[in-house]
Amino acid sequence: MTNGIENTCMPTRSNIDERFEFGRNWMKFIRLIDERRVGLAKASLQGMLGLDNLAGMTFLDIGCGSGLFSLAARGLGAQVHSFDFDDQSVACTRRLKQDFCPEDLMWTIAQGSALDRGYLEALGPYDIVYSWGVLHHTGQMWDACRNAASRVKPGGRLFIAIYNDQGRKSRTWLRVKQMYNRLPTGLRWLVLYPAFVRLWLPTTLRDAMGGHPFRTWRQYEQESTRGMSPWRDVVDWVGGLPFEVASPERIIFFHKRLGFDLVNMKTVSGGHGCNEYVFRRISA
């Protein structure tokens, strides 16, 4: 059954044939993950969660992607379970574990879906449930949000990131993403290159006019807490289907009704990209 909150966002389903291969994109990036990037990921978790370490805690990574934040959580002391719908993302995460901690029995990895309630229920509750930039790519975002929230222990934390609702601009980006995914692989540059110019040209020009050519690009390479390179991030953004969005108000209200209080938030100030939320479960 749906309600007013679910109905206020963009259409909740995209054709499965238009699903972007997120894991394939991660496969092309994973070789760049090093100790510095792992350190940035750890700092990101510590800052948003308000915790110095995760020792003695359980951590569920829904839609683990490259596995970078699962590795970061494990490095902070948590017992980690990672899963992803995309088999190449699962392979990325397993490769990362093999590279950094191959014999670690406190980190398990599997294939699964945020929409598979039976799979999630079998996992049990967790101290921290983490899903960054994933739930809006399921095609059924509100169901995925509800499923993720159901895995948080009373008193535990839910850390999610959801695309910001920009109204007309978001609808335009949805059309761009649909065009990209409908093109044969060899012709997708026809959409990707103009989108890249749209996303990076204003910033590049501003840096040049300020006497610091490509400063933002270099900083992105060096300081991105997500682990993405600028180019891989653009590919992920332009290709990312299914695609849904929500305003901070809708996300906060939705989770409040599920028994959660907001304890931290970082927004994109009305721009495109993900707003980040950390909730604490105050009731079962």
C-alpha cells in the first residue's frame, strides 16, 4: 500500500532493460583504491556517524559497490556484511577484500537485493545500516528505504544518501539517463560527452579565471570521500538508472514515521547529487 509520501516523488519504476551496470563502472576504478582513499572513507564514516570507532558493532552495507566503505567500516572495528544486486559490484568487493584483508572472517560478502525482504530479514538486525547512493537506484525507492530501516537495531544508526529532488532539473536528468542507456555502447559518448561538459565546464572556467586551472578537478581526485575519480563519477551519474529523487523534508518525515530521529545531515544545497542522512532508531 502506498501513501502520500511515496506518491510525491518521481515515477517509482524504470524498465529493467535500462538498468545501468554500476559494477562495470566500479571495475574500471577499483585499481585506484589505496590506503589514502581508505583513510578518507574512514574519516567520512566517523564524521557522519559521530563515532571514533566501530569496535564491537555490526555493520550492514546495502549496495556495497566497490566495497570501499565496507573495508573502511572493518578497519574501524566493525563486523561487516556487504551485499549488492550487481554481480560485478560483488566481485569488486571480494577483490578489495582479497587485496587488503584476505583472511578476515569478520567480513562477509554476498549477492542480494535491497528489495528482497526475506533475504534482509534472514540477516537479522544491525547496529549500523549503511546504504550510500543505492536505494534510489532500485526502481522502488520507498520500499527499499523501508527495508533498510527495518534492519536497524533499537538505538542503532541508519546512514543513507539519496538523490536530491531538483524538480524540473531532475526530470531532465532522468531523460538524459534514459537516452544514455538506450543507446548502443559505442554511441553512448553522444550523451556522455555533452553531459560531462555541462557538469564540469563552469567549474573549470571558474578555476581558470581565478588563476587556479583544474584546481577542483585535482582536489576531487585527491579528496573524494566516495573513492570515485571525477570521470568515473560522471559516468555513474549520467548512466545511473533506475533514478529516483526526494527532498530532505520527505526523507526525514518518512523515517520519522518509522520510528527514527535525524541526528546528522549533509545536503547538496539544492544542487544535483546526494543528500546524506544519519538517523537513530528510537522505537521498534
